[in-house]
Amino acid sequence: MSQRDLAAELRASRVTAPDEVREHVRLIAAAETAPPRKFTWRRALVVTLPVAAAIAAAIVFTRPDHQQRVVHGVVVTTPDRALDKLDKLGAPARTPALQAQVGAAGSTAGEPKAFAPVPPRGRVVQYDAALSLRVASPTAVSAAVKRALRIATSLGGFPISVHASTQAKSGTADLTLKIPRQHVQEAVARLSALGTITGEQVDLQDLQAGINATNREIARLQQTLATLRAQPQTPVTERKIAALTARIANLQRGTADTRRTAHYATVTLHVATPQRAVHKAHHGPLHGLVVALRWIGIAAIYVLALGAPALLLVGLGWLAVRTIRRRRENALLSRP
Amino acid sequence: MTFAQAAEEHLDDVYGYLAWFTGDRAAADDLAGETFERALRLWHRFDPERGSARTWLFQVARTTALDHFRSERRRTRREQLAAVPERYEERFAEGLAADLQAALGALNAGEREVVALRIVLDMDANSAARVLGISPTNVTTRLNRALKKLEEALSVAA
């Protein structure tokens, strides 16, 4: 029998399912319910494309605003909250160990006055203030430096360091001033009028508790000294008296130093022209898009660098699994 | 096309394929029911753009039959009946000559299924390849080998 005849005979012998199998399958098919929604690429694209477009648009349109905010140096801390904090700190009886650090928001053109809390009266407090100002031009930087020095001297203070640098279109200056503590508020207010405030920080540290402790120690030592002096003077007693006297003198010198240091507040002033704003003027309307594309490119390179080997491993694993499965299947089906 | 329509239309083909593949009508009866139960569960995955319902049902039937073969092999091993395998009378289709029936019994399951798909059920090489999970060239090679083996068995019998 040829292969052709063989095939013809085999084809003629079609098998039909018995009635009971047919009935069983009909019963199974009768249980069919509405199919659940299928995932298709078309459906996925309908959702993905608008979302991607919205994200891209958000990046393009929101990025320049964000830069603007950075340029103006807006800080999140609200002055109101800072005020509340310092109102509490202003009562020395309630808070003997006073320590405060306040960062104030950059003021806008409408609010030129800087925030400077009142140092608590009757207590020794170390007062540090830092002020960042923006001025329009390099000439204004020089003028601001001169005026800041004049303000410091007029209030009985003096400069510790002055660094100024100006170029054709930009300039910066950093000044550290010592101002008598009772005039620090006035100094900060007058300095803040030299430009637009972009940042401000005030640090208050109470030193009174330490001084009180030292005074108590001195009193105790003086009492001991008086007792020793009342005793008959021997070489040992004399040595003790000398040591105690030196110790008391040291402590008194330390207290005096602390009081002297705290008499002056340190005010750091940073004056600068808006350099970044000049840069920003060169950015075109599609700058945000360019930035977004650059980040997408970087992400794509990372995905390729990390994804390609992973993909290769997955592919090799898949091949190995398929080969093993085929071999097992062939072994299973090779039995007669 | 609904599942009920596909089942009604292709039941005989699926049953025939299972009968040829297993060489056991009783097993084919059970496996047909099992195949359609499984197909109903997986019907939401059927995509007409990727292939016909017939091809898809054959794929499900094949998976069901392979599971059956595996469980049979495990059962045989467990019962240690490998040395004396349980023989059933192989009857692939009505109207086949006795010598052809005997020659078909000499084929293994893998060869029988390719004969069933390509010749008895008249499936094209690509669809058969999709059912078997191999390339169309492999299908043709496997079919030629099976037919040659049949031919030899028939000539020996003659």
C-alpha cells in the first residue's frame, strides 16, 4: 500500500463522538457565562497614551515655575510659626535654658522688613542672625556693603570680616558684623532695607543658666576660702588658699568673658545679584521638554544597561525550560 | 463565536484526535469531557486573531492528554506494573482494515497524533505545528517518519 492510499484510507475513517460524550459537552457548554473583559494592547494604549501625554504636559508646564521658586529662594517655614516659637522663648522664667533657631521665609517686595526677635531682658543670651539679600546690580552690592558698615558703626558695632566680589553682571558680598545686643533688632531692620530678603535665620542661645551655675560655684568656693582663712595658717592651708583663690579668679574671668561675648550679637549678611534669573532668561519655551527628554534618555540607557542582561538571562532560562519540557514530552510520547 | 458553538462544531474532531492520540476510546471519552471543561475555564484567553477555535481546542486537548499520560505513567510506576503493562484493545476508528489497525498499534503516541492531525483531521502544517508546539518542518518530518513506519509494518504484515 502506497503512502497516498494509506492516507486516503486513514482519512476515510473519521471518528464521531458518542452521544453520551456529546451530551456531557453540551452540559458543560450550557454553564458558559459572559466572558470577563479581556486585556488588549489597544485598550491599554487608550489608557496609557493620555496618561503619558498628561505627565509630559505637566513636566513641560510646571518645570519653569519650579525653577522660579528656586531662584527666589523661598523657604517653607512660615514667619508666623517662627513668631509663635519665639514668643514662647521670650519668657526667661518659664524657659531657663533658652535655645532657638529660626529660619524665616524670603520676603517678597511687599514685606521688606526682616524678622528679628527681641532678646529677653535680664538674661545673658547669645544672639546670631543671618540675612540674605538680593540686589539689582553689582553697583548695588557695593553700595549695600558700604551702607551695612555705616549701620554697624552707627549702632556701636564693628565689622569682623567683609568679602565682596563684583563682576560685570553679577556680584556677591559676605559681611560678618558685631552689633550691641540691645541694637540688634534695629540693625537687622535697617540691614534688611538694603535689598530684597531671600533668606533669614536667627539663633538665640541662653547662657544665663551656665552663668548662674558658675556663680553658685564661686560662692561655694568663697565660703570654703573664708573657712580656710579663719583657721591657723600652716603651709598646707596656705597652699589650699592659693589654689582656691586662683580657681575663683578663673571662674570669674570666664563669666566676665561670657558676658562680654554675649554683649554683642553676630549678624552675617549675604548680598548677591540674581545670577540664576539672568540664566533663566536664555531658556526657551521648550526648555522643560528638553530637560524631560534628557531624563528620559538617561532612564533609557539605564534600562538598556540593566535590562539587556536580565532579558538575556530570562531568554536563556526560557530556552532551557522549553528544551527540558520537549525532551520529557518526547520521552512520554515515544512509548507505543 | 461562543464557546457552545465552538464545542458543538469541533467536538467530533477533538474526540477523534483524543481517540487517535491515546488509542483508547474509554480514555478519549473521559478526556473529551475534561478537555471541554478546561476549555470553558480558559475560554476568555482564546484570541481568534491568533488562531482558529479548532486549533485552540486541539491545544487544550493535547495538554489534557499529556496530563493523562503523565498520571498514567506515575500510576504504572507506583503499582509496579511496568513489567506487565495493562493492555487494552486499541481501536482508533471504525472501518479500518485489521492490518492497518495493527500497524497503527505499532506507532507511538507522538507519531499517532501527527498522523491524526495532518491526515485524519486534515489540518495544515502550520496549525498542526501550533498544536504540537514545534516547527512546521518538524511536523512534516515527524509525519513522514510515521507514515514510513506504517508502510513498513503493513508490508511486513502482508
